[in-house]
Amino acid sequence: MKICFTSDEQNGLESILSYHFGHCPYYVMVDMERNEVKSVESVSNNMAEGHNPGDLPSYMKEQGVDVIITGGMGPKAQQYFEDYGIKAVTGAYGKVKEVLEEFLQSKIVLSEDNAKVEERHDEKTGEENEMDRLEKENIDLRRQIADLKSRITKLEKKIGI
């Protein structure tokens, strides 16, 4: 099984999951065999700045992706993935390695019910610098949330939860 994760970073399993699949800068591709990681590859999203509807799901199909896991995805994209036989998981957050573990333990599921619809409309305005600053701040906050999630997971393992 090949699982694709959206990512804000190019750090493999240590990457922070991105909240929007279409505009994320990277994808982390994880090849699995019997719930064991066989390979991990971080690839640039060459279509992050713009693409036609269906381009990314088609690319994922060409790459042999079976499951895509992300923070959010619009309903059209979800339909394209379904048409290609690729399962979409939305609403995930944290570091890729922890999200992978949650997926393998069925703590996050293949369901359209958990979708967070995030449609991004990039209209150029005079406030581009403020938007860039807020986007960088958002990425930093997601990194902090991922670090806190890692600490909680370690504490839960330590006390046996």
C-alpha cells in the first residue's frame, strides 16, 4: 500500500502535515507492506501554485497512491480521488510519522464525514504581505501543535494509556 501525506516540510516522516492537499509544498510518499514502512520519499508539489481540477488526483494515481492523508480537501478533489479508487482521509494533523501510526491503528479513518472543506481563493490584494506573514505564522503554529502532540503521545506510552 502506498500512502501519500501532504506536508509543509521536506523532512520525510518528521514533516509536519499540511492542512491543504492542493497547495502544500511537498508530499511524503510512504510505501507500506504488512503495516511496516518499506520506503519514504519526500517530493515537491510542482502544482502548488496552480493546477486544473483533477490534475493532482491524476498524478497521485500515476504514482500508485492508494491513500492520501491531509488536513483538508475540497469536495471536488475528494470526488476525483474516489473516481480514481484512492481513499482520502481528511482532518488529520501533526507529524507524518504520528499520523501514520494513528492511521494504522484506525484512530483516523477513511471517511468523507471528517472532511474539512478548505477552498482557497488566491485573489491578489494590497494585503499580500500580511497574508504571507499569517501563512508563515500558521505553519509555525502547526509545528508547535505537532510537537505538543508528540509529547502527549510519549507521555501516554510512558504511563500506559
